[in-house]
Amino acid sequence: MFCKVVCFSIFGSIFLSLAHSQDEDAITKLQNAVLVLQHRVSVTEAQLEKTQTRLTQADVKLQQAEMNAAALKTQLTTLKDNSGTTFVHWGRTSCPGTPSTTLVYSGAVGGTHYTSQGGAADYVCLHPNPQWNKYGNGGLSSSMYGAEYEQVDNLFGKKNAAKFHDNDVVCAVCHVASRSSQIMIPARRQCQSGWTKEYEGYLMTSYESHAGKKLFTCVDENPEVARGSFANKNGALMYRVIAQCGSLQCPNYVQGRELTCVVCTK
């Protein structure tokens, strides 16, 4: 009986001692684990702080990029408003009905006399209301004449042949706001892909035996004439242009056919 009591007391003391020792180890481990967690939290907070700084910097850059994009958009709008191209609608007093095309002014075609060996080689679209600066009489000069249709035959239709012969040629200067390039393509009625057709017509210039040389000009296929201009006063004359085979490849060109033309913008 005594042994049981003593033994139980000894074993109990040993058990309590072991239990106490295990509790201390557990507490130590727990404390170490807490320290590790605290370190990880500190590291994570530092990483989050760096990430937040980077996000803030990225947000600033994004805002700057948006401001730059807005500024570029404004510049682009300004460029579009101030861009565009012009062309002369030869033979008409109005502009084609294509998008963004507006009339600048309409007038009459002028140029140097068909017998002149000097002077300019181009036709011009004269404004109907000239503005004068200094002027005088006499002295050497070059002269500006009105232009007339000559020998158009059936170019504009049989009913119109007599109507156009010797009549003065009109013109219109047109502005295209949404397109910045223009081209006249001889011997074509359609524009290349991606281009806008403004009008088509016939190629005209001065007569090849005349002294005065003129540039090839695309006159609308449905031309007008200046009112009351049927008198044969000559001046800067406009003749049809026909194909001459030889150095000009036939086919596809055909001997004696009037050459067409088209004015395109892009």
C-alpha cells in the first residue's frame, strides 16, 4: 500500500515535470512561429507598399498618357480642319456633289492667245470680280484672254456641238476638306481603288499646230458655257485630244478616239 502511494507520487511528479517541460517547448515553438509570422507580415507589408507606389506611379503615367492622347486628338482635329485640297472643275460653274466638297468661287477660263509664242502654258480659272492694284498703260507685257471651245464636234453630243463651238469656257474652284491629295488621270473614267471620283470628262488643250502651247486639261463631260459668249473672238482655245497610234501603244489605245479623263481626290 505504501509502495503504491509512493510510486504514484513519484510517477506523478515525473509526469508533471514532463508535461511542464512539453508545455515550455510548445510555448517556445509557438513564440517562434509568431515571430516568423510577424516577419512575413512585415515583408508582405513592405512589398504591398512598393506595389502601391508602383501603382501610383503607373496611374500618374496613365493620366499623362491620356492627356497626351487628348492633345494629339485636338491637334489631329485641327489638322483636319486646316487640311484638304483644291481642284478646278473645268467646264462647270459648280462643284461635284461629292462629300466635303465646297465651292470656293466660279469664273471663266483664261490663258494666253493661241498665236502667242510666249506667255504661260496653263489655263487659269479667273475670278469674276478682279481686284486691281497699281496699273498703267503701255509697255511690254503678256496678255490674258478668255478661252473658247473649238471644233468640239460631237464630243458633248450632236445637239450640243453648235452650242459649244466658239463659246467661252467656264470653271469652278472647289475645296475638299476631308481629302488632301488630288490627281487627274488621262484616258480613264474611273479612279484607282481608295480614291474618290470628283468628275469625269474629256482631255482638252490647244491645237497642236498653233504657236501657243497649253497644258492638258480635264473638261467636264457635261460642260456649261458663259452666257452671251457665242461670238468668235478666239483667244485661248480648247480642242479635243485624240489618240495617235505609233509610239502610243495600240491596242489598248485606238487611233483617232477622243481621250477621256477623270479627276480624283484622296
